[in-house]
Amino acid sequence: MKKTIINAIGMGVVLSAAFSLQAHAETLTISCGAVGAELELCKEGVKAWAEKTGNEVKVVSTPNSSSERLALYQQLLAAGSQDIDIFQIDVVWPGMLGQYFVDLKPFSNGAEKDHFESIVNNNTVDGKLVAMPWFTDAGVLYYRKDLLEKYNQQPPETWAQLEAAAKLVQDGERKAGNDKMWGFVWQGRAYEGLTCNATEWVASFNGGTVVDEKGKITINNPQAAKALSTAAGWIGTISPQGVTNYAEEESRGVFQSGNAVFMRNWPYAWSLAQAEDSAIKGKVGVVALPKGGEDGRRSATLGGWQLAVSKYAKNPKLSADLVMYLTSYEEQKRRAIKASYNPTINALYKDKDVLAATPFFGSLYETFVSGVPRPSSVTKSKYNQVSTAFFNAVHSVVSGKEKAEASLAQLEGQLRRFARNGKWK
């Protein structure tokens, strides 16, 4: 079964390190994402641990789409597979997958107390610490400093200001000869990333959340409809038609090649934009995402990834030791400096080396610690169904197949069927 699952989805397995002459060296396997510099950083981290401990670690690269990755994990864990000892899991998955992970408290020596309390609480299921925070995320707005200055524009405070500035610069640059220029790129594919984008739009217009903290379905309201209608209006005007099939890396590809004025993405894109081979090195600024209007609010979806040890792991104690190493202060500092991955340890936001490498970690600190959560805690095992229904409803609006009001009404009916008698169990 185990080889069948891995081979079926075509995952690459990379031998990370094998430098042991010890008699009892073990081999562990860890799953890592491959968005931006994720995979490279993971390999470097596990190699350092392998050299230190004399063990061996295999790194399994998993799908970039979090929806596809979750489906893979559910298949592996439901089968009781020992293919992977350590899983990199999304911040919205502890409630769904926690039953398959070991309690890390006996191995942490209290290290979780140094991390953001909200994330530690999120990762604690039925009193068990089922995952350690690895890096956190919040959506931010990237902009071309040089182009805004050229057209005498300021970073936008509202979505309306973004639309106006994006159109002005886009049209000007096209007249100047760059017919590939677009105003705004984001993540519009029907996947978890669209849930993140749309959660920000709705919250920025004071449209609440899909399901509130008490479990009440709240998404079918005029402000949410206004938010989705606004986003639909970007298609073909300031955003390319193809954005409805963009994930993070497609958006970054357009922006980093110099063909977009604004981009919504996660902080990881910063260090790549500043790379020597980047067409926009030194030309990028980062601010909080715009408000829905003068009475709206700046909103950023809380994201981030954790490390969890499978209850089917061949050596849970050793696996937990690797998790503690990868989530430690020094390792998170290395990742923050080298590739702008947000730490989950408060003290690193005051570390001068980290702030020198990624200055907006300081200016946007409040954005990172007050992100808008997706309703994973309250909807529990139904979250994946809720999110899938939400991003499909949003996608039907931004792709022009449905009006926002009609789509949200249908979504509400669908969600009510998931929450039988108003209970998310």
C-alpha cells in the first residue's frame, strides 16, 4: 500500500543526508512543500540535523496546492502508512488531522511557550500539542515602488485606490511599449488559496467570515456580495483572465518578471523579488492589504505551516527531536534571513539581523499577529468541505458564471446541509 500511494501521485523523494557511522542510525522521512524556496530550506535544515545526530533524513516533496496536499495526507494517514514520519501541515489542519499525530509536549521541554500563543492554541487539540509552529503567514500587498513614483501614486489605502492606480500605471506602461503589463495579480484558482484571498476581501468590506466563531453561517450578506463583485470587476480590467487559474507561483512569476504593478501574496515572495536574477530587485515595496472602503478594515488571512509527527512513525521520539530542531530559534532565524519566512517566535521580530534582511517584518508585525483566521476551529472535520464550497462559489463569481448574490445564497444552502441541526460535527 505505502509504495502504491507515493508512486501514484508521482512524488519525488530526495535523499537529504547520510553521514552516520553510528551503529544505531535511523532513517526518517519528512514531507515538505516546494513553494518558492521552501524545499531548499527544508533540505538544508534536515541536513544540518542529520549531520549533528548521525541519522538520515529523506525529504518528500508534496504538491504545492494545499488542497491536493491535504487529499494526499488524508489518504496516507487513513491507510496507516509509515511512508512519512513528519508532516508539514497547514494552520487549518490540526483539527482535521490531529487524531493521527502524537502529542509533542513530552518532547518539547516547554519550547512552545516562546511561539505565538494563538498558533500554539490552534495546534492544541483535546489538550494535546499535535504540531509545532514552523512559520506563519499573512497576505500582504507587494507594489512596484518605481512605477508608483513614476506615475505620482501612493500605496493604496482602499481597493478603489488600488484599482485606480493599477489602471493608470497599466495603461501608461502599455502605451510605453510593455503590452504584457497588468495592474494586479493574485490567487484566483479554485483551491485553498482562493479561500484565503476571498476571506481577506470579505473581511475588508466588513462582511464577516464564512462561519463565525459560534458556528453561525454568516457569509450570505450584502457586504460579502459587494466584496466578491468588486473582485469580479478586476478580471480583464486590471487582472488578466488567466488569474482565475493562478496560484502563488503563477502570480509571483508575472510580478517578478516585471509585468504587474501590484501583487497579493505571502511574505516568502520578498526574498525572491530581491534576488540577483530578479527583474525587479530593489523596486518592490510591501504594505498591508487595502480596506474595502473608508469604513472598511485592512485584513490579512492567517496562514502558516506546522510540523507534526505521525502516530505511525517508526521512531516518534527521534522524529520529535527533528521537529524541535527545525522549529527552534536559530533555524527559524536562518529561514527568515535567507528567504523571508515569517518566524513564529516573538523574539525574532526584534532580532536586528532578521529586521535588516526583511524590514517589513517590523512594520507589519501587527498584521502578522492579528490575521483573520479561516473557520477551521469551529467547523472542525467539516472545514475542508466548507472551504471547498466557499472557493468554488467565489470562483463562479470571479469567472463570470454567477452573480455574487446568487452564488452566496446557494453557498449558504450548501453550508446548512454540512452543519446538520447547526452542529459542525
